[in-house]
Amino acid sequence: MRTSLTRLLLGLVLTSGAIHAQDIMDVTIPQIQQVAEADLAAGKLTSSLVGKKVRFVGVALASTVANRTTNDFRPLMTAGRRYVNFIQDTSATSFAGINVLTVDRRNAADSQAVKNTLFDRIDSGAVVRITGTVSQFPTTPDGANQITLANDAEVEILYQRSRPAPQPVTIADFYKLDGAAQTPQFATGAQYQGMLVELKNITVKESRVSTGNNGGRVTLVFVDEAGNEIRMRDQSGYYLARAAAQRIEYEGDVALANLKTVDTSEFYLNNFGTFAPPTVGSTITRLVGVISANQSSGSTIQFMITPIYPGDMEVGAIADELPAIFSVRRPMAFPKSSEAVTVTFVGSPRTNPLDKSSAKICFSVDGKTAECVDATATNDTTFTATIPAQAAESIVTYWATIADDKGNKQISPRDTGTYKYFYVVIDNRVAIYDVQYTPNLSGTSGVVGFEVEVGGTVVADISDIPGDSGASSGPDPMVVIQESGGAWSGISLRVKNTNGEIIPELAALKRGERVLVRGTVIEDFGMTLLENATIVDKQAGTQTPAPVNLTTAQIGTKPDGQNREAEKWESMVVQFQDVIVTDDIADASNFGEYMIANTSEKENYAAWTRVETDNSFTRYTTRTPDPETGKRKIATGDEFLAIAGVMVYTFNNFKLIPRKPGDYLTSGSAVRQTSIANATMAVVPNPTTGASVLQLTLPSATPVRVEVTNALGQPLQAVTTESRLEEGTHRLQLPTDGLPSGTLFVRVTTPDGVATLPVVVLP
């Protein structure tokens, strides 16, 4: 131990010159964490030291790695690919804790840099001196302050002691039930952020382990007698319930008789991943953990409790476990009005045997009073029931129920107030709208797992959205098709198949082509996509739908479950006008995204909207400028007349992906000199029975958008999309085939104004 400490101190001496040259502030943890009383009352927890490099002393609340003595260097607590720990002031009892994490270990160089900091050598109870930069996560005013460890300074381990005793608290210190909502209590709860606390005699309200892409995540919600709730964060390996990977191996001679399933993962070492969550209704007599913050579906969870070691949770009386329901299925995506729908589900007993006579399927048509039909047992655990045929265009929501022999009832889905299984009755061709529309707040399509056939115009091809070349699995290019300018009318096609190989016919699609495709509907971390799509029909040369004008407040920072307005525009080309960059890096870790808002909303954080730069070829980046590609770094305060692009949902946030430089409409000096009032325009012939020509004379070069609209100003056809036209006269074709007869309007938009001309389309 003395040799190790000597080496650490020597390392600190050798690097001290470099450290002192960088304006490091020596502070205490309370100096980082405390905010003004007015800010605290308003839920604004952002430290005044965000962005500053600081140095402080505190005691570690955990070991950084699982078990150094056995060379088990897995992170004890997870934060992506980072090492993470919580450090608490050695004497203060409020505003005294903080989260400390390393940079992402994306490659060998990053891993070596992190190793050089000696952060992985910290044991629980070690008193350490830390150097790093203050940041915030989530990056909302009510997010938690944290420290990103500096790679140019070693951690100094001063001495070893025991982990500090937890502070006694109640759930009401963090959340109070207010009507149906749980209201965060910043005045009493913020002081414990990053600190070790203790709750006693609470009850499990929710208990589940997720499956699928995010499998093994544990959800536990605790409640007190007053109905106040707090969630557990499953950040420690001891509180995960993830299945380890398995593979088939031969044992001994190569023969079928010697095939054996072998667990090849070391994930279960030291009991990682083996946590069995207590059942709903169970009593937790004592729960010790660190108060932390997180983000879920774009929403900040201000306070969570993170138990670290196995003894941190003491379970008292265990409640009966409810029966389980899974594999709720129907045979078709979109039944016709003449078809009844048979629903099958599996009911599984838990503590007590099933009461098979209680099995039912309940359903509601277009939101009317629910009906229930008895389900018939086809074997010990499988049940079926039939929903009668319904009228075309009906929306049918349904759910399954079953009880055990003591009357403990289970429902699937569990929270039918926010999510139900559903289908739409359709007699005609299926539209993209039918695939995308959902009555559920989660945004999940009702036909996930089904194969569908839909048509639309390509509004983005792989030259527009080639994917992030820096992604660990390589770029994931995307094609987007759109049926109209109405809500719910766009969908994205994954260009890679399930084997990770590019599908050539999808990669060859070009913007403007009209296609009919068949593919399987999936939800990829909350975004609806078509996977393994094939082209049924293709036509060339059609115009793309004009971007839908939205305000940034329609998208904003609202969480997924509260942002139905944003969900409607997923995979559609939209545009925000008169915008300003409000934050040049949306996240402290810089994932290639920045924030914009309409200039009138720039002080309203809820109206800020993310823009993605890593997945397309535009001229802007949040990273180092690249002279070869001409990319420049976006800056806070940059203003644009408009930014267009495809609206997507990734990593719990809605965001805009501009496709190419033309999706940015800037206000450079040359643009300001051009006035639409000084341009001359004429439509010939007018009236017309076919194609017309717009003769447009410009006094100087300018970006121009030309659209044909109806009398309400709604775009019917785009002629140009942010094209830069030079000084002089231009003849632009105005195809009117397929447009309604009557008086329509040609709308010409430049950065400084809009002009319209009537055009009469004869039958």
C-alpha cells in the first residue's frame, strides 16, 4: 500500500507543473453544488462552475471497478462505456456529493488514457483528490451536476477509511404526490444529490425486468404511505438482471451427443446480473443508495436512488407475485371489416395457480365503453378469445387479463391508461398513416412485427442520410419515404438488413422517386422503421413533398410520452423558420447535436429542438472544423432564416437531420441585397390545362423556394427546395398534372419575403 501511495504521489509531483498551468480552481463539493435560493426554488440546479476545471477532496462511495484483486476491471456502476463513481465531502452533510465519470472508452487509446488517471484504483471509502471539469447531466436546468475526469491529471489517493454513514431521508424529501403527478421537491431533495442516503419501511409499487433491445433493465418504483414515489436506478452491476450471452460448444469428441450449452460470458462473476427484483407489494425495510439523476424518453428524472452493494437493500415481507401475461398476439396487421380477430396470449402462474376461468380479452371500439369476452384455454397456459368484426376505419384497442386462484389479477399491458394493444380496420390499400398512427403516448406502432406494403416519395436517400461514420458498428444509412404533407405520413427504411449488409435496391433509390415497398415494421429504440424492405414498384421523376413548417416549440424538449405533437412528424421533412442556435453542444459528451429555437422562443428551454450533424453531409458540425469537407463548427448565436430536414427519434430525443447544405437557408450579405419586391414574375400560359412556366427575373443571386399551394396556403407541389438561383431570368416548369382544378397559387419565397401569383387550372 505504501509503495502504491508513494508512486501515486510521485506521479502527482511530476505532473503538477502541467496541472497548475491550466487555471484549476481548488474548491469543495458544496461550492460546486450549491445554488442560489431563488434558483433552487425554481428547480434550476446548474452549478455556477459548469465548464470550469476544478480540484476537490472527497471520499468514494464505491469501488470504481468490480474487483481489482481478481483483475475484474468491469465497471461496478455503468454509465455507457465510462467508469463512474460518486464522491462525497468528508465532513459536509448537505450539497456534499457529486458524480464523477471518465470520458467514453471508445477505443484502446481512450481506455489507456482513462487507465493513466488511476481512477480504476479507487476503492470504497478511499479519500481522494479529483481534478476534472464541471458539467451537467441531463443537460436541463434541473439536471445533476457532475465531474468529467481530466485525462491529464492522476487521481491522488490520500488515505483509506470506511464508506460514510448514509443520511436518513424520506421519499417526501424528493417527491410529493400532487393530484396524479409526482412533484419534485428541489428545496429538500437537491441537497442530497450525489450523497449516500437511507430510506426505511417503503413498499414496492412497480417491479419488472425489461426484454428486447434493452433487455435486463430493472424497473423498481417505491412508494410510502402518503403515495409519494421514487424510482431505483439500476446502475450497479449487483442490481442488474441481465441474461448472459450463451453459445453452443462441443465438449470432448466432436459428436452430437456431446453438444453442450455453455455460458461463455463472465458477466455473472461476483453476482453481477443476478438481481431478482422484489415483487409488487413487498416491504423494503431499509434501502441505502446514492441520489442521482437520469433521463428517460427525453425527460429528466431529477431524483433516483442508486443502491450499490448487495446489502444496500433489505427486503421484509414479500407479497404474492402476480400471474404473468406475455406473447399477446393477433394473426393480421389490418383486419377487414368482414373479419373477426382471434387474440392469443400466454398466462403463466407465479406464487399461486391460475384461475383459468378468469382469462379474458377486453376491447374498446373508437374509445367507447369496453367489452370483455371470455378466453378459452387451449392448454395449461395458452388462451384465445375472438373480437367480433368491426366497421371499416374503426380503431380497436384491447388488452388481456387473468387472475390466480386467490384473485390476484394481472393485466397486459400493465398500464392501460397510457398504452393498449390496438389495430385499425382497413378494407382498402394500407397507407403510411395507418402504420405510423398510434393512440398510445409511447408512439409505438400497432403493427410492430407485421409485414406491410406502403408507398411514398423518396424525400431522403443515402446520399442525404449516409449515417454516422464514427459509430462503433459503422454507419447505418437511411432512406425516408413520405406520402403527403399531412401528419403521420412518413416512414424510414433501414438500408441494412438484419445481417448488417447493405440492401442494394434500397441504396440505389434517389430523392424524388415514387416507390411501393414491402417490409417488416420494427420499433428501433422508439422510432418506427421498415426493416428488410423490398421494392414492389418504382416510378421516376416525381416532385418531393414540400417541408412542413413547424415551430420549435412543437418538438422541443418534452419527453416522448408527453410529446404527441412531435410523434406525428417522425420521418417527415419539416422546416423551422427564423431560428437561432441556443446551445452549440446539446450534451456534455458531444454526440454531434446542437440546439435551436425560434428567435421568439430562445429563452424558453422547453422550445429548444435538437439538430443532428453526424449523420448527413451538411456544412456544419459540433466537432473540430474540417477544411477538407468545408465543415465549420456551429456556434451559439448563429441565426438562420430556416433549417429543414428529416425529423427522427433516437436516444430518447426527437431531432432534425438536415440532409444537405440546401436544407440551411442563411442570411448572408448577398441574400439581404435581394428583395422579392424587386423581382419580376409571370406564369404562362395562365389559365392552363397542363404544364405552365414561371418566368422569374432576379436582380441578384438568392436562395429561392417555389411551391404551388391551394387558397389556404397549403403546399400541393414543390417546384424548387431552397435552390440558389443566380442573377437573371429563370424559366421554371410548373407541372399541374394531378392537381385540383380551380384557382391555385404559385408561392415564391426568398430570405426577405414571399410573393404569390394566381394560376387557374382548367379541368
